[in-house]
Amino acid sequence: MRPSEPSPLPDAARELLRRLPSVDRLAGDLLNENGLAVSSQEVVAVARAVIAERRSELMAGDCNEVDLQMRARERLASRLRRVLNASGVIVHTNLGRAPLADASAEAVAAAARGYMNLELDLASGRRWQRDAHVSELLCELTGAEDALVVNNGAGALLLAAALAGRDRSIAVSRGQLVEIGGGFRIPDVVAQVGAKLMEVGTTNRTTAADYQAALAGGAELILRVHPSNFRTVGFVSEASIEELCALGVPVIDDVGSGVLARGIGVVESEPPVERSIQAGAALVCFSGDKLLGAPQAGILVGQSAAIEACRNHPLMRALRVGRLPLAGLVATLRLYRDPERAQKEIPVLAMLTTDPAVLQQRVERLREVAGGEIVEEIARVGGGALPLVELEGPVVALDRRYDPGRLAARLRLGDPALLPRVAHDQVLIDPRTLLDEEIELAADALRRALSEEADAASA
């Protein structure tokens, strides 16, 4: 049996193959453009890849028109770009969650430029644990006996649950069997570490007596999970952390967003880390990059024996935090020693408490450039935190003559990109989530986008 022969190329594909530019020609055309801050070697490499990709498409019969220079420029541009957040969502997961305080950003930059004593005790010259840089600081701020940092909040919960060990039962309220972003489900976490899940109570009401019955039935640990991005309201109740810790078994408390700031009314409904520590929780888990305002990290604080068991667990190697987020986390936590400074310098906290007069000043500047009208709208905390909190404030609602989808896309594709909110068939620009130094950048982005829209409409 003869092997099947490839289908003959269409004449159009053959002609387009003949017309493909050489690598040197495409690279030369790109290098002659202004504004390409790349080396000639990088341009040649991208030109070669683009031509090879196009050749493969033509061999497959794809004769659609393609702008090779545009494709090459897109490859040369960084896919990770700065975005001005005018969406009104403070902890925006798609934008990297919390913006960093200046002190944190500077610490990350300093750690990136050279070597650092990540796992080296400079006094003795011996190797030590990387979390030693942050454990004392976390204990100081939370009252815990010991602390550990991993790469994210989900990793912290996974490591904590792994302490149960295989075939041991963990009691969890039915109302806390939650799923967070990306399909991360509590029942799956328990299953992955080999433990057995024992459901307790009902979806809306779980009492200490329900947990007591689970312990009598063989449960050996209690896991309490903060619901984060949803709330059950009405006929509801749950056992307090003090009641759970009084039952005599280890309690793992996942408090979600990690609120260390006190005295800020809008975050008072979030469970404070210190309360869980004082109640006697064996482990308390929370995120570093949400309401804490640090780089992505998962934090575990609690009793010495439980933290040490986590530190020595085989999973720890896979979950350990890198030097750059660790440097940023340390710098952020140091700010919390001075609560007033933390509220002023950590962007997430500053955005939650922005003076209305400042918001009004910002919105008037943006309307001066973009036109439209100033209206009152609701900003959100985002990132799975405080889902019921509504932050009222002024926004610029751009003129309805602009197509909202097209204008929003033009703003996103600008340099720098600007992410607005589209609601009520209008593009809204919320100044709450713009930093002070970004207001003029946002004004310039709006000016350019609106000018381009006007040109396109008159063409």
C-alpha cells in the first residue's frame, strides 16, 4: 500500500511562498523603524521565527493576508505590559492583584540587581532557612509563635491540610466547602493530601456541637475556611474560632485576605489574624497579595510545632517562595509597624480610604481632558475580598456617541494600556484605582484614544 501523498499546494499559496521576504530584508525593515528598543540580533531571531511560521501556514494552504511586519512587532513587544487600572476594582486578579508600596518595589528591585543572603547566615557563614527573614516580623505583628511563607495562599492551605496526613479525617462545615478562582475547591484539596473529609452542619448553620459530634465520630482536625468572595445572609450562624479551639483538637484557620490593618472601618468584617492566634489555632493561613498589599505569597502563622511540621514537609520544597516576592513582603510588613504610615503608603489601604476631595480633584482633571460627565458609581475591593463592600465615588462617564466596546479596546491597546469599566453602555473611568502619579498618564491615554476615535469616525 502506497503512503498517501500530500495534497498539492494551491497556486495562490505557491505564489505567496515565492514572495516571502528574506530574513535579512524583514529584519532590515524592522530596524529602520523608530521606537524599537531591541538589539539587531533579537530582531533577526524574531524575523526568522515569523517567516518560518508563515511558511508553515502557507504549506498548510492558509492564504489569508498577513502583515509580517505587524506580526514581528507584536513578538518584539513585551507581552507583560504596564496597565493603568481605571476599572474601580482595587485588588484586580487579572492585573496582578495588589500594587506594591514604593518601599516594597524598591526592595524587590534591590534584590533583583545582585546577590542576597537568602539562605545564608552572614554571622556564621552557614545555611539557614529563607523564611527566617520574615518569621520574626510576622510573629511580632500577629502574636504567633512561629511563621512560614510559601508561594501563594492556595499553597499555604494545601501545606496546612497536608499536616493531617493520609487517612486522617478533617472536619469542615458544609457552608465552607467553597470553590475559589480557577476551580480550587476545598474538597479537592483535602483529597489531594490523602485526608478524609468529614462534612459538618448545614450550608447555613453550623454549631460547635456539630463539630463535637464529628470529633466523636473520628475527626482529628478542624479546618475553618473563610468564604472570601461570597457571603450567606439571612438565617445563618457559624461556630466562632474560640469555640472551635476549645474542642481540644488542632484547628487550621484559613482567613483569606490577610488583614493586618486595624482601625479601617471597611475591613472590620474580615477575620483578624491576631484573633485566631489568641484563640489558639494551630495554623492560620492567609494571602500576601490581597488586603495585605504585598507581592504574591501565602503566609502561615501559628504554633511552633505545627509551623515546624510544615517547614519540614516534603511539599515545602515545591511551594517555597522566591527571593523577589520575599524581599517585597518583608518591606511591606515593616510598614505595618507604623499603622498610619501603612495606611498612607500601601496602595490597597490608601485606595480603600481615599479622601473624597482627592477623588473629586482627580475626576475633574480626567473630565477636563475626556469630556463626558461626572457621575457617582460603585467601586469594588475585588480579589475575593469583601464582596459586599461598595465604595461610592465619582467617575467620568464618557460621551455615549462613542462605541463603548471599541473605545474600551482602543484604551486597552494604548501605550500605556488603560483598563476602563463598561457599564450602562458607557465607558467609565474610575480614579479610585489610579495612583497619584498615574492621573496624567491616564489623561494622556484618554486624549490619544479619543483623538483616534474621532479620526476613525471622520475617515
